[in-house]
Amino acid sequence: MSKSIFYHAGCPVCVSAEHDVIDLIGHSKVQIIHLGNDKSRIDEAVKAGVKSVPALVTPNRNVLHINFGASMEEVIG
């Protein structure tokens, strides 16, 4: 994995964090995954260790939970 992956669900907390992450590390170094729009990636996020969104998974597979927008249970619905 060469890029970080930022998972979010589209809520205001998530969108704000997305902008901050892009400003901090650069758009070319992060893949943005909106789980509300791409539900096929939810299982991938859970397997990576994401417990809530917004969350950033680093290239070293560390999961950084940022603030708290929604639990994965809420995202799954």
C-alpha cells in the first residue's frame, strides 16, 4: 500500500476532516473513500481495523481514527 486511505461517510465532521487531511498530506498521497457512496468498500474498511469514520489508514496499516462522525455499525446501517 503506497497511499494512505481516508474512509468517511459524508457527514460534516467527515468532510471537514477530509479537507484537513488533504491539506496536510496532499491529495496525491491519499485515496478518499466515501463509504456512503461506495458501500462495497465497507468490508475492506472493517478488515483494515476501522471502527468509526472518519479514519485514515496509513501505508503501514496503522488506523488513525479522527474525531468521531459515525460508528461502522451506523455506516453499515
